[in-house]
Amino acid sequence: MTTSESDRPAALRRAGGAQRIPRPANWTEHHETPWSTDQTWTVDQLVGPVPKASAPPIPTFADARLSAVLVLLSDGPDGAEVLLTRRSMQLSNHKGEMSFPGGRVDPGETAIQTALREADEEVGLDPSAPRIVGELEHLSTIVSKSYIIPVVATIDHRPYLAPQTMEVDRILWTPIADLTRAGTYRLERWGNLPFDRPLHFFELDDETVWGATARMLVDLLTLNQAPQPPEKSKN
């Protein structure tokens, strides 16, 4: 079965920008959202359940390249915001895709050191500014053959950031409320059973976040459904 617009009301579908998604001939889309679409998220809510320590890297295939990314959160006027970058269209791989600052782990480096170094090299983030919280679930990517460690950190203010390399052509502080609002998230299944695979998408007004970056955002959001505190008894 192949779908494109599916049955989601057109009024809810966001533009998603100009990025071209290399979908296969057969794919389906699904719109069940595992989080509330009308709540305000804070940094404390998001990072509270993030594991403080994680298991050592265990690549899922022999030639996997160890990588780390920085999932940086800060509170803004509309609640928690996450730092995203857009890869340049001049690159040979993953051109125009939204991503977290990050890259290959150099010999002798820890994942934290790599994530902070790459953020400094890509957007000019002072490595001493973030407060490291922990790590999300490690994941492997098929196309780039990477084993990625997502390092979660917070920062008390929005520092001045600018692209420091031709790899980055846009920097965004994206409100979590934008990612979780109605009409933004969907799951797609690519290929035919039993070999189909799930991919996550966040369709913003002018960009689409998908692939490994979207998978990490889903992990962050589903760690904590931000339940409301119980009402106090009136008795």
C-alpha cells in the first residue's frame, strides 16, 4: 500500500519545507501521537527521566563508526527548546537534513567530549557552557553505518551561535511545543512486510526533521509524558 496525503485533514498538515524525502515505492503513514499535543514542556520535565549513565557502546555491526551528538535544551518563552542545525546542500551525504551537532568520536575521546567538540566546531558553542545530563538510547543507522550516542545537556541561556563550517547552513532553537503540536508528527513504514522499517517525521512549517534525529527526539519525548500533578483534595 502506498500513501501520500493519507486521511489526515489538510488543515492540520504542516508545510515541512522544501526537503526531498527519498521514499521507496511502497510506504505507509500513521498519525497516532504518543504524547499530548496541547501541553507546555519544560526542560526539567524532559531531562528528568534521562538516564544519568548509559551502557558502554555496543555497535550492532562490525564496521560501525562510533559517533556522538549533542541534544541541547534550554527554556524559552514557549517552554523547552532544542538546538537543531541544517546540513548544507553542498554536502555529498544527508544534504539539507536537520540534525543535532555531532560527528565521529576521535581516538581517546569520550562521547561527551565528542559532542561538545563538534558543537563548538559547527556552531561556536562554548564547550564549558552546557550542563551534561545523560544519554538517550544509542542507535545505529543503516545508510551511514554509524553507531550514535545522543548526549543530552541543558544550558541556562541562549548563547550567540553561528555556522562555523560549510557543513551547517542554518541554526534553529526549536520549541518542543512546535514538534508536538497537532499535524506535525507521523510515523512512516518503508518497504514491504516483513522487511519494512519504521521512520519518524516531524513536519514543521519550513523544515522536516526525520531519520536518526527524529528517532532521538521521539526517544526524548516518550521517556516522559509530562503527566499533570494530581489535583489536591478539596476536603
